[in-house]
Amino acid sequence: MQAERARAEGAFHAVGEALIVTDGAHRVRLANPAARSLLGAALTEGRDLREVTQFRATLDRAPFDPSAFWGQPEAAALPEGVTLVTPGGARLVEGALAPVLGPGAGAGWVLVLRDVGPLRARVVAALEEGERRVRDHAETLAHVTRLSTLGEMSAGLAHELNQPLTAIVSHGQAALRLLGDPERDEARVRRSVEATVTQAKRAASVIVHLRTLVRRAPTQTRPVDVNQVLDNVSALMAHEAEQADVDLLTRSSPRPLTVPADPVHLEQVLLNLVRNAVEAARGSPGAGVEVVARREGLHARIEVRDTGPGLADPVRERLFTPFTTTKAGGLGLGLSLSQTLMQGMGGDLRGENAPAGGAVFTVTLPLAVEVGPRA
Ligand code: ADP
């Protein structure tokens, strides 16, 4: 009996949890060293334990109700998230109050408290570390996204500006040559300089529009004559087509085709398509590119056909995905930018192989609503 009692006492003293035994009126009868170290000098024999242990709910919990806790007839656990006011400061604790079992049951209580403050601190630290890593990761991601947007934008700019810059250089060189001619033809010099100015304006408008595209600002739509756009594109591409030995044929619609569109965007899209078509048709038998505009139901339809090899298999599925290219110096941005522009105007752009060979790209745009005189 005595040995067993000694063992029980030894265990009572050795456990890490604070154990306090009281009588039926909650007066302290026994406390182990863990309890004394947690509650300090206030924990003296005969003190009312309810006065010594001040529990508080943490901020995110409902207030702690001492009378409900101490007044329960059965064993009751402390609510989760309770702190204990101790001489060393508030500690987060877990615990339970249970009636003492055995002979004379109901004559006393045992309060078990476990200080979980440090554990909570570790969990909080681990969470904070996790959060910090997520934050770092998000920042890296944002940085990479910014970089790739920047890369994409500058690549797009290079693509769009290359054509007018090349034209400026060749018209400028032509003007210089003409100026060096002793019997110079003023009218030809003037034409070359005018062409230089036109191309420089084009380059400037490309920059303005690329900026619009990046900002995803709505396009400036107004009624546009498709036939007029076709004429402009044909004039702008005539020189390039001739250099490539490709016949460029434009067939306007016999009836006026008016669409609500951004004329510069539409011209840019068609220039891209015709330039691609000329590149594809170069060197093919009967090398030619045909641009046809016509009305189809409530839409304007513009087709760009070429006599080239057609769309290569791996490219066909990804034509409008940025950076899809089969060209050594290609950027693969022209078609994706063009489709974005067309969709921004309420239209679309598609590309496929024609049954007779070669590629055909189709631009569609809803026709402007005709407002006729009232009946
Ligand atoms: P890039 O001209 O810089 O390659 P694009 O987006 O304009 O970029 O074109 C993407 C790819 O689509 C081209 O590299 C080419 O493989 C294919 N492609 C475009 N137009 C034609 C065409 N008319 N005939 C054959 N392939 C074409």
C-alpha cells in the first residue's frame, strides 16, 4: 500500500502537466511542482483555486465564463484558446477540471493544466514562415510576369516597327541617290521624302496602338470603308510584293462595305496577313497573293489567299498562340496580336489551308447597321 502510494506521489510530482487537487469548496489541498512553477507563490494550501487561476478567452473567442466552468458537476475541459494569467504573463493553456474519484468522491476536484504557449508559438512561427514563403513566391511570380510582359511587348514592338523602319531606310536612301543625280528629278525626290514621312507616321501610330493593346483599352471604332482599307494595304505592300516577285491582287467589294472598326487596327491586321502571305508565296509556282473583300449576310468578309505551301501541321493548331513561328527570325506575335485586335472590334480572324493549296486567312467583321430614312 505504502509503496503504491509512494509511486503515485512520485508520478504526481514528476508529470509535466500542472496538477492541483482541491476539496469540495475548491480550496487547494495539493499541487505538484509544475503547478507551482506555473502559478507561482499565490498557489498556497487552503487558497480558493478560483481566485488563483484567472482564465481569459483569447481575442477571437467568446468571453470565458468562470461560474459555468467551476460549477459543472461532471469533468469539464477548458474551452479551446483560453489563456491563464500567471506571474510570468498570460499563457495559453489546455486543461480540465474533474471530480476526484475513489472513496469520498465528490469531496474534491483535480485541475489539470498544460501550458501550450510555446507550442502555439512554434505553430505560429511555422505558419508565419509558410506565409513568408508564399509571399516571396508571389513576388517572384509577379516579377517574372512583369518581365515576360515586357519581353512580349518589346518583341511585339520590334515586329510591328520593322516594316516601316525598313521602308524609311529604303525611301531615304532612294532620296539621297536622287539628290546626288546632277539632272535630278524634283518630283521623284519629293515622292521619296513623302513616303518616308508616311512610314514614320505609321511607325508612330503603331507605337500608340501597341500601347493601347497592352493597356487593353477599348478600340476607337468608327464607320470604316473596307474597300478603302484594302486600297491602302495594297499601296503599302506593292513594293514588298514586287521585290519578292509575287503578284498582289486586290478585289474590292462591288458594293460599299462599311464596318464599325478602328481603321489603323484593321489596316495593321491586313498588312500582317498580306506580308505573311507574300513571304509564303515567294518562290512558289505562279507566286501570287489575292485579297478579296465581300459581303456575306450581316458580315464583311476579307480573305487573304496565297500560292505558298500552306500552314505546316504543327503550327496549324497554334497559329494564334503567341511565339508560334516557323521562321528563323520570326517572333510569332503577328497573328496573335491580329486576332486580339479583330476580336476587340467584335470580329474574328481564322486561318486554314485552302483545298486547292496555299493558306487562306479570313477576317470577319459585323457590318455597320444601316440607318435608312424613316418610312
Ligand atoms: P511570324 O511571322 O513572326 O512567324 P506570325 O504570328 O505572323 O509570326 O505567324 C506565325 C506562323 O504562322 C508563321 O511562322 C508561319 O509558320 C505561319 N504562317 C502565317 N501565315 C502563313 C501563310 N500565309 N502561309 C504559311 N504559313 C503561315
